[in-house]
Amino acid sequence: MKAHFKPLLLCSLFLFAFIPPKHSIVGKWQTYESDGSKSYIDFTSAGKFTYTNKGKLLHYGNFKMSNDTFSITDHECGNGYWASYKLNFVGDDSVSFAVIEDTCSGRMQQVDKGGLRRAKK
């Protein structure tokens, strides 16, 4: 029995090495503003988000995830107008965004090539 365990274990590890981990954007994330203050973005499992700084609500809207594609709509660019970004997770605590399609220049300037870190609890 022991002789078969080691090859089975190695085979299992080899297979799992090629399965990409599942990441989630749901939760509380942080970023820094130009004045050095922290801002927080809360993504809920209901597909809603809020963006706050110093306790003040700055943005809100809805989002969707499909594999590594993040879609967003918000009140400033017009609810119902969706943009798409490619997400790149670095571990479970960091994510960066790259624009796929967004014609709302204000949002695109803030989100494209930006990143977030998961807020510490």
C-alpha cells in the first residue's frame, strides 16, 4: 500500500499545479489617494460596490465577474453603462486592472493600470 501512495501523491500534486486558483473580488479592498490617505472599496456578494475615503461615499455602483473579466457600472458614468477590465490577481491579497473596454474617460483614468490590496481585518 505504501509503495503506491508516493506515486499517487506526486501525480495529484502535478495535476493541481496546472489548475489556476479561484480568486474573488468580494470583500473590502484599499488603495491610496494622491494625498496619502487610504480609500476603501467594498465589493459585496450581491454585485454592488461602494468607494469611500475618510468615511465619505465617493462612488457606488454594480459589478460582475466572469473568469478574469471584471465589468462595472457606476453612478458617475451612468448606471447601466458597463465597462470591462481584465483582472490580474497576485495571490489572494492584491489585484490589478487593465482596460478591455471603457469609454468613460474619468473612470478609465482611475481604474486602468490601478491596483488594490485586500484591507486588513
